Amino acid sequence: MNRKDLLGLRDVSREEITEILDTAERFRSVSERRIKKVPTLRGRTVVTFFMENSTRTRLSFDLAAKRLSADTLGFSASSSATKKGETLMDTARNIDAMKPDAIIIRHSAAGSPHMLAKAFPWSVLNAGDGINEHPSQALLDMLTMRDHLGSLEGKTIAIVGDVYHSRVARSNIYGLTTMGAKVVVAGPGTMCPPSMAHLGVEVRHTIDEVVADADVIMMLRIQRERLQPGMMSTVNEYSHFYGLDLERLKLARPDVLVMHPGPINRGVEMTPDVADSEQSVILEQVTNGVAVRMALLYLLLGGEQTGGEEDAS
Amino acid sequence: MVRTTGMNGVEVGRTIDRLAHEIIEQLGVPTDYSLVGIVTGGRPIAERLADRIEESTGVRPKTGTVDITLYRDDLYTGLEKPVLGETRLPFELTGQDIVLVDDVLFTGRTVRAALDVIMDYGRPRSVKLAVLVDRGHRELPISADFAGRFLQTLKTDKVEVHLSEEKSNDDRVTLIPTDGEDK
């Protein structure tokens, strides 16, 4: 892989995705050792710049960078000067003045990572931009699927919920279709409009239609922060029609994988007994997240082409 | 300068036999030492040494592998990003003697990195180094405890080790001179 940034999976090839997932598999062992750290990115500085709330993604990137021996520093919405009215570009120029090597950015405005990637020499990793993309999440989802299914080619992945407003879903759709999987989405018309079909997915409007044939059921979080009035009547009604409970899970194949990007609204997208069921791989997703992010940092920051000596034993 | 040539299959086989016997002579029956091959060249040699040691002593030493990619000192010096290999050390290192195995000993930088990997996994009682070929030109204070063959080389020469999986006589060590820099 030879790129400076990872902004989304839309333009990432099958070969690159395979390289990232293969590399991530190797990195898993680092987290199982006595000393959970390798010196690969020693002396490099990685900035986590989160203008929206996050627990998992920020901690996961932070830990990944630390396990590669990079120095990390974090900005977040509540602590940074953007609260005082500084623009994104001004904040980025100030970060730039501190000579970072990579920035991991989450922002509510779609396209903000792309803007920084164009303007600055350091690597930009998109950790979620508005409703656009969240590539590292999709990659960890694909690694988890690959662990259980062997290959993604020809597999059927059902994505249920607010697909339209979900950057996790969008990145998964790009990545999974590139890898040859079939993606079926289901949700109310306001969250799964028929126009989603142009992304190469099948659109359904009841959950029962998609559960039966799926190798993987990915439940999305109802994002209250992005919901506009009229998108659904009540949470209870949504849960009744689109929530995954044990009854509906019985319609699925016995070895189906149940996934959720977190944080779960227990009782809304899925009942607690489904979240904790044998089919649930939600915590494996979190473990794989660290490995995938180590792989991304390694592939984007390790081994630059600057001309030099040849291999020496 | 007269340069030694490489080795053919018979010579490689004899050299591995001799290395195995030297290891037994120094460390005895492999009850508390293990062979760790450096990915990729050292791995098949470690396995062959284990075969020979088992034939002579009746006990097969434990074997493992170390991949040094993440510990290299030249990751940012213009090499293609190396593909990660597998570090597999499925035994307790602390208190054990470890024989680190590689095909060619050259600058010593690979061995330095491999030592760092091992130290992150445990604290062995000792680490010894066994190599099939020592071609000189060290850049670090590192030497082999068990060396198969010394090859006179120029720093710019290449040494290629080919070991076939099926133990046929296809094994060989080839010295590929680079022209123009002979003194």
C-alpha cells in the first residue's frame, strides 16, 4: 500500500484491503505478549483530534499508536480552542506547527479529513466524518467477518437500521462490495431510502426479509444526534419493527454473526440477550480494532520511499 | 582478492550436521534449550538443525521463529514496506537457553533486532547464535557462536542461500559478485 492518507474505503482496492487485513492479523499477537509494544514508530508523533464524542475509536487509535511506540497527544471538542471559535484550518495549522506525523480526525462535517489531507504533509486518518465514512471501523468489521467466514467473497451481509446516516454502514458497503460480498440493507424508508441502491446494495424495508439469508447481521446504532424530526415516530415503535430479539434471531442461520459498532442502545437495536448471545462478536470487533489501527499506522507511516540502502543481514 | 565460492547441496548438508553436533557438544541434550529461526532465512535451518539434534540425542528441541520487521533500524530508509512475518515463540523463554539461527551473518543488524524481539518476550538465561554462513563486514559487535562456513566477500557482493523444502540435494549457497568495486 502506498498512500499518505486513509480517508475512506470508497477508492481503496481489493488488494489494499487484503494487505491491511493480513497485516492486522500479524499485529494481533503484539497485544497478547508480555511486553505489548514494538519499537516500529519510535519518535513519531500521532495526534488524535476528536471533535465529536468517542470512546472506543479514540482509545483504540491511541492504544494502537502507543503499542507501536509512537507518542500520542489528544485534542477533543470539550478541551480544545475550537470551543472559543477557532476554525478547523487554524487549529490544524497550529497542530502542524508542532510537527506531527499523523492526525486521526473525527469531525461532524463530512469532508473535513479530506481538506486537511490536501493542505498538510502529514498522514490523515479519517475516524469518522459526519455521515460520510468511518473506514477503520469497516476494516475491523471485515477482519472480524473474515476470521469467522474465511473469505468475504459471495457472503451476504445484512445491515439493519439507520443506514443513510451511518458512516459505519457507508464504509462497510464500499469495502464489502469491493471484496465481493453481497450487502442487503434494511430499515424504515427515512433511514434506508431506495436511492441507497446506487451504492450497489439491495434495499429492503423489513428486518425479517434480510435476517434469513444473512451470514452476518450488522445492527446499527440509532444516532439520536443525527435524527431529524419525523424520521421515526417513537423509539419503541422502531425497536418493535427493526430491533433484533431472540425470536427474530431464530429466523437466521444458527451460525450467523451478530455485529454492532457500538455503543449499543440495549433494548433498542437489539435486546440484551442478543447482544450477549453466542452469535454476538461485538467484543471481538473491539479487540480487532486495535490490530487494524496498528496495521493502518504501520502501513501509512512505516517505510517511506526516501531512497536508501539495501537490505542487510 | 580471491573469493571463496558458495556451497553445493552435499556441503550444505554436512555443514548443518556439523553445526548440530557443535550445539550438542556445547549445550547437551535439548531439554532446556530451544532453536529460534529468524524469518525467513533462519527458519528452515532451525528446523533442519532440530532434525539432526533429534537424530543424535533422541530429543527434539523446541523450535520457534522471530520476525524482525517491526524492530528494524532501517524502516524509514527507503525500503519498500516489508511484509510482516510471524513471530512464534510457543514456549517460556525465561530461564531457557536460546540458540538463534539465521542463514547469513553480515552486518549484524538483523541479529540485533532479533535479540530485541526475544527480550520483549522473556528473559532467557543465554542466547547463542548459529549461522550457516558468516560473510564478514560486521557493523555491530556481534559474532556467531556456531558458524558453518566463512565466506570471503566484498561488502557489495550478494550471498544467496537456497534451501529446498524436500531436503533434496537442491540446496546451495551462491556468491554473486557485483562488478566494478574490486580493489
